[in-house]
Amino acid sequence: MSVASAFQLCGYRHVVGSLWTVQDAMGPVLARAVYRNLAAPDGRGPAYALHRAVAELRAHGDYDDPLFWASVIHSGP
């Protein structure tokens, strides 16, 4: 069981998590991008917001290595 699946079992519909340990500094960068995409007028939901955020993360010079962005998942409907 992962932390993301534990949050879903607690009742959260949409959860963003990581499949392995990632650098701490990446978290706020990703979170800002996810929330910015969620608030966008053309937002299509949490999965799309994460997809766009990962694309931004990949374009970021410090986090373009797959070890950073490949672990990030959305779990939910």
C-alpha cells in the first residue's frame, strides 16, 4: 500500500503521489504547477492539471531527468 492509496481509502477522490522518493525541492515546484493548472479557466480536472504540471517540470532545467517526473501519479476517477 502506498501513501496515495491510503489517502484514497480515507475518502479523498483525487490523490497526487510519488512512486518513489524524490528530491524535496521538487515538491513545491510541482504543487504550484498543479494548483495553477487546476485554477486555469480551461482546466479539465486533476489528472489533466498533473499532466500539464509534469510537462512544466520536464521543461524545467533542474528536473528534466525522468528520475524526478516519472514517479508522479494521479490516483482517482
